Amino acid sequence: MVADIAQPIERRVGVRYESVSRMFSAHAGIIDATAEAAPGECLAFMGASGCGKTTLMRVAAALEVPDSGRVVFVRGGSEVPREQVEIGVCFQEPRLLPWRNALRNVALPLELRGVPRAHARERAQEALERVGLSSWGRALPGRLSGGMRMRVGLARALVNRPSVLLLDEPCSALDIVTRVEIEDHIARLQTDLGITVILVTHAIEEAAFLADRVCILSGAPASIAETLEIGHKSRSSNERDSGSFTATLTLLMQSMHDAARRGSG
Amino acid sequence: MKRLVDRVWPAALVIAAIVLAWDAAVRLFEIPAYLAPSPWAVVEVIAERRESLVAACWSTACTSAAGLVIACVAGVCAGAVIASNTLLYRGVYPIASFLQTVPLIAVAPLLVIWLGYGAPPTTAAAALVAVFPVLANTIDGLRGVDPAWKEVFALYHASRWQRWRKLEIPAALPHIVTGVRIATGLSVIGSIVGEFVSGYAGDRAPIGMVVMSAMRESRTDIVFAAIALSSLVGLALFACVSFVGGWLLRGWHPSGTA
């Protein structure tokens, strides 16, 4: 099952932010953000609430137009138009349509593209299996727990077999057990499918576990104060118990504090 | 069954209390029958004239239901068109709001002039009075779709038609169902007002005409019987609409059936 959705190395897509600015007022917005996620990597944006992390994700999804700069998608060293890149987005809140059951919610992106209904539902079922909800396809969102709804949202982001996955605080509203479960799911997706992930989060553990590179935002308007490279031995659940993981947490925490101090100073 | 009984008994108790209080008041104050008959006199007259009263109810129910269907189709279609364009919304919606304040009783004679006597003008009167809540709620529902859902559709490059069919109409459905529920009671009122002006006497006379002829004969018991039965017509239509609405919203909206 993994083989048919795994991205071959040459099909993988990288994401590059080139001096992206998007201002909402004199002190709110994001200014001159430059960052890069190589194909198959996870790039995380961290910072205080309201600093503009989500705006960076929305710019990549073309839901927001930057005032200046651009987001470039790169395949095999050359730029590819955004329309040619399959992008999956998992919003902070799952945004499921309450009148559609889980399966039909997941199948929605394919239906909108005109994929025949039976085929779309088959693929939606596969995506639900991938997030561990294979037997919940007929349940309406209202009958699912918060964590399950989040996973349905993740399955919907995956159903079109994206090269780039944009995750906006995917675990912010979840309890610790469900949070770890979903983080493990995302890590497996990265390892198995080679998807490039842009992660927006304010959870240090999440960034330490999933990201290859963390950009810390600070200031008003926000800019990238620091970029940290995270070395992963493996992306398994056991990594959380390792000493290097604890060291990464400490490093991120310290950098966040420094950024906050610089921002307020 | 137990659930149904649990739901019905409080209302049944209130109705029984009102009937008993009404009967007691008629007896205690010796109110003459032409002013207020006792509830038992009303029951008696219903039993006596059941054939003509059932026919009257049926006639009124048919025109009310037809008017309601026309109002639903016209309200949803016009609402969808108006909601789709801001300029149209700004141009047409205030006029529609103004028109709904024109009293139906003043318009009913016009309907007779245009459509003649009998069912066509009463159906038109029912549709006319019922269309606004459907129209207004459709517009509110379509214009109030959660922007977060719209973004999901924008993200996957949904066409205008796909957005309308798969997002806006289902999202607006709870509003539309509420509009239709309000319109149901109004359609019966519209139908009876239409009958006052355009109805016809005889065996198949609708409720509005039964009320008018009973009033002329000072048969208050028949007027009361007609009022009670017209309420039953409204209640039956409302139950049908609530059933369909509850079925459409079942499982995902609080007003849907569990």
C-alpha cells in the first residue's frame, strides 16, 4: 500500500520561501521570511501565538497573497508552478463538513477534481486506513472525538497523494495521548512517503520530533529570528526517550526564550 | 412509544386545562352561545357536520400545501440567485423586505381580479405570504457559509457549481428548513385570508368560507369548530415539514432527528 503512494525521489518537491512579507497593520504580519525545506524534509515555523506562523502556511497554500516575495516549489532542481504540485493542508481545526460522513469528507478533494465516485471512495478508505480510522468511514463528524476528527482532516489532506503537506498546529487541541499518536502518524508519512512537510506549531515537542529545520519567529511584525537544524537518528516513538531529543527540546526552549526577549526588547 | 407519550403529555395536559377552564367560564358567567359556545357544543357541531368540515379542511389543506410548495421553490431559487451576487442582493433584498410588509388582505382582491375565484387566488395568497421567510432564510444561509469551509473548497479549486452544490446548499439547509417551518403556518393563514375574498359557498367550501357564512348566521360554534380545524390543518402541515426537515438534517444538526 505504501509503495503506490510513496513519492519517487525524482518526484519529490521542495519548498522555498523567498523574502515573503505579508503585513496586516504596521505591527502585525510577517516580514522578509526566507526559509527552505528540501524534498522530503520537514520545515517548522515556531513562535508566539499570533506572530504570523499561520500566514506563512497560508501563503504556501495560496490562500493568502504575499505583499512581496514568493513561495517557490522545486522539483529536481527546477521550479514547478504551484498548480502542478499536489498540496495537502491540515488546518488547525479539521474543517470537516458536518453533513458528510468521514469517508465522504476524505473523498471531497478527489470528487472536486472529478475523480469517479467509486474510485474516490476507494482512495478515501485507503487514506482512512493510513490514519487508523478504517472502520469509522460511515460516522458523521459529530459522532467522532476531537482526535478522530483531526485524523480525518489529516486523511483528507493525504487523499490526493500530496508532494507537500502543510500542517497548521495539527495537535494543538488534543490531549497528550492523541497528540503523540498523530505525531507518530505524521512521522510515518514522512518516512514512508517522502512528503515534504511545512509545520506550523507552538509545541516544542512537536517541532523537535517532526522537524528537520525549525525557524523561530519573533518581533512585531514578525521575522525569522533564528533557524535551527535538528538532527534525527530515527523518527520512531522511541526517539522521544533519547538524550538527544531532550537536548533538542532544551535548545528550542532556549532559542524561543531568546527570540521572545529580543522581540520584546 | 414511551418517548412519544413523554413528549405529548405536557401539551395534552395544558390543552385539557384550557378546555376545562373555558367550559367553567362559560357555565360560571353564563356566556350566551352566540358569543362563546361551550367546548362540548363545538365538539358536537364538528360531529354533526363532519363531512362538510372535513371537505373544508381538505380544500384549505390542498391550497395551503400547494402555496407552500410554490413558496419553497420560488423562495429557494430566488434566494440562491440573489445571494450569488452582492449587487443583486443590495438591489433586490430591500425591495423584497418592503413587499412582505404589504398586508395580504389588501392584495387578495387583486389576486381575484387576476386569477378569478376559487383555488388559484387562494393558492397564490398562500404562496405570497409564505415566500418571504423561505427567501430570507435561504439568502441568510447561503451568505453565512463558514469562510473556513469556503477555503477548503478554494484550496481544491472547486468550480462555482461544485461550491454551490456540495457546500453552500447543504450548509444553508438548516436555515432553509427553519424558513419553511415558519412559512408553513403562514401558508395556512394566507390560504384562509384568500378564501375570505375569493372562496365559494356550498358543500366543498373551504374553511375561510365556512367561517364567513357561520359568522353571518351568528353560528359561533361553527366558527370555533372551523378555527380548531384550521389549526389542525396547520399542525398537520407543520408535522410533515418538520419530519422532512428533521430527516434532511438528521445526525449532523441539532434540529435534525436523532
